[in-house]
Amino acid sequence: MPLDITTLETLRDHHPAWRLLRSEHAPLVASFLHRVFIAPNVRVMAAADLAAALEDTLYALRQQRDDPQAFPRSARAYLDDWAGPDKGWLRKFYRTGSDEALFDLTPATEQAIAWLGRLEARRFVGTESRLLTLFDLLRQMHEGSETDPTVHLAELRRKRDTLDAEIERVRQGELPLLDETALRERFQQFSQLARELLNDFREVEHNLRQLDRKVRERITLWDGGKGELLEEIMGERDAIHDSDQGRSFRAFWDLLMSSRRQQELGRLLEQVLALPAIAALEPDARLRRVHYDWLEAGEHTQRTVAQLSQQLRRFLDDQAWLENRRIMDILRGIETQALALRETPPTGTLMRLEAMAPSINLPFERPLYSPPLQPRFDDPLPEDEIAAPDPAALFSQVVVDKGRLERHIRRMLHGRDQISLRELIETQPLRQGLAELTAYLQLGCETFTTVLDEHATDPIAWEVTDADGQHHRRVAQVPRLIFVP
């Protein structure tokens, strides 16, 4: 963005973050919203709870300043003012089927509060970890765009030699440990990136709501065919879904939903926070469960997408109902006019019709009657020639024990937040092939709570034995199914 005087004047007059920094009550607004929304990672708060918290804050400030007239307005009035179009610091909305107002922080307000937090003088400014991060990013971009296999092989051999040299040094007792300064520097960068990642979720939700508003405006003002409208809306949705932001969010969500990644992240956090150099910094207690905050924020974003899709569908259904009603009104008007003209038909020419082509049906063009074929059955075989039936076919049916599968799922979910279908089958392979896999999917729909990720697939393999006794391997590509308690 160019920082010329015209652009900056426009931002000063219209951007909510700049208006917040220029506000007379900016310290009150920033401190209160940070304490209520950002610090505890609260996404949505009811109007009554938020007003009660603000009322307590205002009462404490009046007592502290010994001025009953300080902040003379009520908490509700301040909240409505902060959510107004001339401020835009809060988003006030209502959920479907509820008349209780809800409040949420806007991305601009979160940006302003984050900028205020960076004004405080830091204990030290770390540069080594940032330089290493920059080198790592450049190396990833270079290796990810190289198309020559020989270059890739050379780079892999170099990494292998480096690892072999490190292994040899460790065997000889040389441990490459970080000093306390390097530990504090890297932990400071981790804390900043973790908070910035939480802030990004609210901006993603804001972009989705802006898209939903534009689509609704387009539907309201559309004067073409419904098919063209749906094609344009779905095309824009696919464009956003395949954009850089959409692909990055899907990749992030796939990594975060991996139980192995969650366990690894939790283990690393426990080990790092237990280091004496990190404990001396007195880090925020919420960093210990920051990955759960990421999950909660991501699920909130996913629910927002589902709600917007449902509201958009309901909006389209309402538009279709209005169009059908308009057609019925036109037809009823035609019928009413026809009944009014039945007794007193108009004189003269009422309507002119274009000459119509005659419809000629020749008698000999009609097909002749064809009698249906009567089936003829042969005489039954004598009883002495009928072979005795083999009852083994009655016992060769495949019956899947769903109780065994349900007990296996509950046993694997004990003490865990989630488990994927692939992990369930890896711990207990399929014995009855596709029938048992179908039973797992049916239990996921009827008995357990599941999350289906259609953008990722898991290979499910099993072995079958043919009539000759030979074993064959079968693999099915199944969308990722995750069981949760």
C-alpha cells in the first residue's frame, strides 16, 4: 500500500483502527476490549454479559478518579456507540432464532490493540532467530521450486552428511545446546507468532462475512436468470476456495487436525515451558494450551462458514418463493379477467393468432397390434434327477459384528480428543473387507459424533482371498473421517 498523503488522510477519516487511536476514550476502549476478548481468546459474548463487565469497569474508574460524572453514559450506550457505523470497533449481530444481541471484536480493533501492545519497550530485541527464519523460508522456496532431480539429490546428500556429522559429534559427547539468550529470543518470537495466528482467524471470518454481504446484494439487484446467478456465485466461491488464502487455511487446518501433530505440539510446549530460562520470563499461562485456542478459533471459523452457507441457501429459497408467488398472482389475474369477460365478451377482434401448421395423422401410419409373447415353461425334471441343494451357501454370508467395532472405537477414544478412521483400522485391521469398512462409516453416522474433511483422503487397505486361495490387496480412498467423544 502506498503511504502517500491522500491514502493516509483517507485511512485517518475512514479506517476504524485509526479512529480508535484518535478517540478520546481510546485507553478505556483498548484496555477493556483486550481484557474481555483478546486475553481470554473469547470470540463472541452476549450483550448482557459484556454490558455487566463494562459497567463494573466504569464504576471502578469513577471511584478511582473520585468523579461520579466521569464516563456519564451507560454501558449499553457505550457498546451501541462502539458498534455503530461511525466507529466500527465492535460487531453487533443476532443469531438465527434468538433475540439476544451478541458482540464480537472487529479485525481493525484487534490490529489497533496489537499495535499498542508493541509500543512497550521490550527487554531485548532478538535478531538471530528471525534471521534463521528468513534463511529457512528462502531455502524452502528454493527447494520447493527446483525442477532438476540432480539438484534435489545433491541437497538431500548434503543434509544427510550434515546429520551424520551431528550424530558423530553427539556420540563423542558434543551436545549443541542453546544458551539462555537464544532460548528467550526464540520463545519471544514463538509467543508473538502464536498471538498473530489467533488474530488472523478473526480477519478470515470478516472476509467471509464481506463476501456473504456482496452475494446478498447481488442476489437482490439481479435481474437475469437464476441459473446465471448461481453459476456466478458458485464461480466466485470456487475462486475464493482455491485462492492463496483458502489453500493456506486448508493446509493449516489439516496440520492442526492431525492427532499426532497435536500430541507433538503439546509435548514440546510442556518441555519448553519447563526450562528455567523460559520460566524466568513468566510467560502467559494460556501459551500452555495455545494449540487448543487455535482449534477453538478454527472451529468457530468453520461454523461461521456453515452458518453463512445455510443463510445464503435460505435467502435463495425465499427469492424462489417470491418469484413463484408472483407467477401465481399473474395467473390468478388472468383467471379473474377471463371470468369477468365470460358474460360480456368484447366485440370485434379480440386476439390475432399466427397461422398454425396442420397436424395430419394418416391411418396407415399407426402401428398394427402385436400380440405379446407368451412364456412357455418346460416340463419339470423328475425328482430323482434333482441334486440335493448345498446348505453351505446359507452360512457363507458376511455378518459384521458392529458391537465389536463400537467397543473398539470407544476404547481408542478413551483419554483422547479425537481419532481418525485410518488410525482405528491401523490398530485393528479389517477382517471382513469392504463390509466392515461400511459398518465403520454407518457407526460414524448413527452412533458417534464425527467430523468429515472432504478435502483430504485416507487410503484404507485390506486383503481378500479368492476361490483359489490367493491373497489380493484392496485399497479404498475414503474422505478423512474423524471420531470425537
